[in-house]
Amino acid sequence: MIEIGIQTKNIVKDEEPRQGFFQMAQAGFTCGDFSLNAYLTNLSLYRQEKNDFFDQSEEELERFFTPHREGAREAGIRIHQMHMPYPCYVPNGSMELNDYLWHVVAPKSMKICAFFQCRYMVIHGFKLARNLGSEEKEWAETERFLQSLAPMAKELGITMCIENIYTQSGGHIVEGPCCNGRKAAERIDRMNDQYGAEVLGFCFDTGHGNLVGLDVEAFLSQLGHRLKVLHIHDNDGVGDLHQLPFTFTKTRENRASTDWDGFIRGLRRIGFDKVLSFETAPVLTAFPEKMKGETLKFIGKLGTWMAEEIACR
Amino acid sequence: MRIVCAPSGIVSYSRPNQGIMDIHQGGFSHLSLDMQHCCSGQELENFRAKEEELKGERRQEEQLEAWQREKRISVLEDSSKIGRRFQKLASVGKENGITFPIARAPYLLRDTKRVDLEEVLLELHKACIRYCASVGGESIVIRPLFSGVEYGKEWEANRKYYLQLAPVAAESQVTVLLENQCQNRNGHMIRGMCSDAGLAAQWIDYLNKEAREQLAAEGREIHGDCFGFCMDVGVCNLCGQDMHEFAVTLDSRLKAVVLRDSDGQQEGAMLPFTCVSQGQPKTDWLSLIRGLRQIHFDGDLILEIQDTVECFSPLLRPMLMSLAKQVGEYFRWQIEIERALKKYSSIVLFGAGNMCRNFLKCYGEQYPPLFTCDNNEERWGTIFCGLEVKPPKALLSLPPDCGIFICNIYYREIEKQLREMGIESVEFFNDEYMPSFHFDRVKGV
């Protein structure tokens, strides 16, 4: 049965995590996408800055996240997916920083994922095509990274999920790592065959797909059962805005310019039965604080509607 | 590789003299034949529909009469009239030594409502292939069918369509080029037919195989492949595609590339390198050049710059056309960057900085320089990236078949210096579109 989830960023606060999880539950969500990336942000990493959060020992990290785990449990929220801090490799970053991301942040993230009994860890591929010269060479580096984590993933029962992400030229967004569904499917199969376990899967991001004009239905059909995780959000086709689905229109007829029909048909076609998870943290800061509960409920209702549509055969 | 100019916006088909003159004086000798001119997307949209609509409203008798007058010359009713539309253009072109190596067949509007025109298009496209051959054309871009094609049945519909064109293409010795399309999703352009390069490559291979079998069974003579591909950079840009991947996947099937710039959000046909933001191009030219270089692209590079042309005063157009030609030549030079290196039995670099370092990273192994030069005397006798840095006067003792490649952005200044020294074999190198890049830059060189 399809469940509805949402990312914890802007809902679950470290000071009182239980409250945030209860707010999610009250809005109709049963699953959470734990925003581990909020503890070491992409903005700071691109500035080559790191904090000391992941310097903590595994025990310290578990202690830190115990209130979160307990809060989720009490509220009846299952942590279905988690986002590893990204980028996992900073192009033009120092060797020290990239070693830290690879050898400290990544394995500790996997341990935290297991601590939450979370099955799926979303990992961004390396953005190295410009430097290395091709997507194939870029993937080779990403695969090296994934291979280094795969034994741990197998042992912990975690499926690492690669995500369709983007890069840009002059502010114009163009496809980045993992935007070729056929290649992604082959790579996932190859790695899973190698380990005899589902160590690798896919996270489809609707907003990123929209930015690069993907044929969503075809893309999801190519992924099939390898699709484990979703990041559902909307944008204007120009910027990665992470807004509510059905928000953007471009013509006087005012019909959604994002292919939500194709998204639903694609999920229906592959028999998707996991979690419709929203990655819509910016919505919660855009609406007035007092409307947060209602906004969350509305996102939950959108999820319920989508689940019903997908179930229609 | 041919640099081809698309005439839209530049040449008036009814009065082509000035436009052809501008193109010719700009340095172009090849024009594409835009057959939309004989039957526009709007004309197709209205075909046998507007007449019915107007007949229903007696008040619009004048409009009906005008429509019928227009219709009388429609090539949709009589495809033999195609030639008449291009007569002047072809004749003025010929007088100016212009050739028409490639044509673009009429196509439906992206947001067409018509799902009933397959037969009409088929006859029109057959006639276009024949006309293309009659003016010496070697290939014609015929967009895939999309309107009314059921999801999942794209290949079946297009297979049938293109194979019906194959006998005419073979007989005319014209290659039919499929082209990547986008589709309008409520105002947002997303990927359409043949925008999946892997799938497009499969289509072309199947079509060529089946066409060969079909023609052989009919006892017809076969000259090469009937089908190839034309990559529309504007569409790739609208759909945010990785153009390196796109080109490499299509590989030798790629026979033509439409070069046009845009902001990546709306259809556009601007001169490459003109749509920019904060000093960066909106179109990822790096990926495109890398891809075309990797596959040793040797087809037609078609400059489609209608939007830019129409925004320039007619008084400035001769200069614009000259710039456009130079831009085309620049693409060719970048794609064939190794051609200059292969001309010489040995080479020497001029410049001991990052460009020299980038040369050595990408080409140093295959084309090892004897040494490099620099005007900074403090660097003479030092070693940079394994190369000895010598003073410019060392160039005077080189054999005549040694090429000197300027690896410094002060190209013209250094070229002048070398020419004044009596050195002739001076070439430029450029590292803006290298096959790969270092992760860092050397500072202080």
C-alpha cells in the first residue's frame, strides 16, 4: 500500500523533535524523509567549509539522534528514507575536504540511517563531467564511491539510492548525474548482481526531472522496480524551487506545466507501492508560520490524492 | 564539414537577391533549403479546415475568396508547385555559386491539433525529397510523426512512415535525417520524439536495415544509408540535455547539426555565444563541442540565426553574416582542433601557463612539443610541466615543417611578434573546450 511522507527539514527541530513528528502525523503523514543533509549543508560545502557535526563518534551521534528516533516512533512516523549530505565530492575542493566526505561523513551517515532503521539512503552522484570530460567517467567516480559503501549497505540492509540531479550553464539548468533512465537501470542491476543484494536503487526527483524536460513516464518505466524513493515537488521549469505540485502554469489556460499526469501514469505502470514523499521544505517557510499545520495537511492531501490516482487501474 | 546558413530571416524567397548577396559576401557558400516556405506549419494546420470553417459563415465571403486564392497555389493540393516557390532562390543562389546541400521538409506546429494529416505529409515529403535532389541536395530533415501517435506506439508509426519514404530517398540519393523534437506541455517544452539519443540511434539502425532489405527485395540499387540524424542544438538546450552524451550516442549516424542559441526556456534561433548570463553561455557549448569532436563529426553545421538577424538593422546584416560565418568556422576549428596539429612533423608551443598545461594534459602525449617559449626572460631555461621554456629567438632555428602553436590568450599580439621575426608556421591553440580539465589552475604563471 502506498504511504505518504515528507522531508523533516523545517518541521522537525533538534530542540523538540517529537513535536515535529507529531505535527507530521497530524497532517496525515506516516513516513519521514530524514534530512540528514541539514547537518552539513551543500552551501557550506561548496564554500569549502565544514562543521564538526560528523566529527562526533558514532555513539555521540546515536545519542544526539535518540530523541529524533523516539519522537518519530511515538508519533507513528516511520523513517522511510534519508538524504546523505551532498555534494559527496566537491569539484575543485581540497583533498582534505573530499577525503572527509568520503571516509567520515558517508559511512557515519550510513550508520545513522541504520540507527533509524531506515531502509533507503539517497546519495547524489559526483558532478565531474566538466572536469573529467564525460558522463561515463563521472559515473566511474560515483561508482567507486558507491562501491566503497556497498559492503556496509549490504550488512546494514540499506539500499543506496542514486538521484537524478542537475548542473548548470549560465544559470540554465541542464541534466547532471543519473538523468539517463536506461543507464541507471543497467548500473543498478549490475551492482546488485555483484553484491547479491539490493544495495543500489533509484530516487526520482520530480522537480529535477521537470527542470530538464524529462519524459517522466518513459523515465519511470525504464526504472521499473528499481525506483525505491521519491522526491516530489514542483517548479517553474527554470529554478529548483521545491514548491507544491500543481503550482506552476505557463499559459492562459492555466494548466499545470509540470507533467503530473505522466508521473502518475508512470508510477501506475510500474506498480509503485512505496512512499509518495514530498521534498517541499521551502513551502513551509513561504507560508505564514501560523498556517504551517494547514499547509502540511494540504501537502498530505495532495499525496493522498496521488496515491488514489496511482491505485486506479 | 560544411558550414551551412539557414536562410530564414535573411533571404526573401520572392526577392532573394539582397539576402543571397549578404550571405555570399559573409563568406557562406552553402544554404539550407527551408521547405517550410512552400508549406508552413500554419498552412498545414489550416489545410481543408479553414475552408469549411469559413464556408459556414456567409459574412466572411471576402475571407473565403482570399483563402481560396491562397489555396490555389498550395503545394498540398499540387506538390509539383514546390519548385515554383524556390525558383528565384535557386536561380539567384546558383548565380552566386551557392549550393543547397541540405533541406528541411515542412512540419506540423509543435502544438498542432491535426491528427489526420499523415497521408498528406507523406506525399508532400516524397515531393520534397525529389525537389531536394533536383537542386543537388544530399540530405533532408524530416521530423518524426508525433501528432495522434499513441504513447508506446511511436516506433511502429514512424517505422511505417519512414519506410514509405525510403524508396524515394534511395532513388533520389537523398539521405532522410530524423531530428530530435520537444513537445509543448502547457507552455513548458519537454523532451519529445527522438530526444532519447539511444532510442533514436536504434531507430536509425533498424530503418537502414529494413530499408536495405526492402530495396534489395525490390531489386533496386542502394547507395549508402537511407537514414541519418540531425541534432537540433536548440531543442537539446530547451530540454536541458547533455549534448556530449547525445552526440556520442548517435555517433556516425549524426549527419547534420543545427546550431542555434536560446535561453533554454523558449524556442529561439540566436547566433551562438549571444545568449548569456553573467558572463556564461546559456547553451552548454562545451558539451556540444566535446561530443562532436569525439565522434569526428564531419557533416553539415547549420547556423540558424533568424532571431538575431531580425533584430539587426538591414544596414548591419552584411557585418552580421560575416560574423556568423566566422562563428561557424570557429566551431569547425574547435571540432577539428587536432587537424592543425597533424599538419606538422613537429610542434613547439608559445606560452608557459595554464593553456600550455592544458595542451599537455589533453594532447601532449599524442603531439609532444619540442619545447615551449615565453617572453618572460625569468622563465628561460626553466622546466614547466616537463617542457623546457626557451626564449622566442629559439624559434628561428626550427625546421620549416615545425608548427608553432600559440598557447596564450594574447594571440594576435604574439602572432604579430612571430610574423615580424619572419616565422610563418604560426597556429593558434585554445583550451576553452578541452576534452577534460584540470581541477585547479596554476597561479603566478
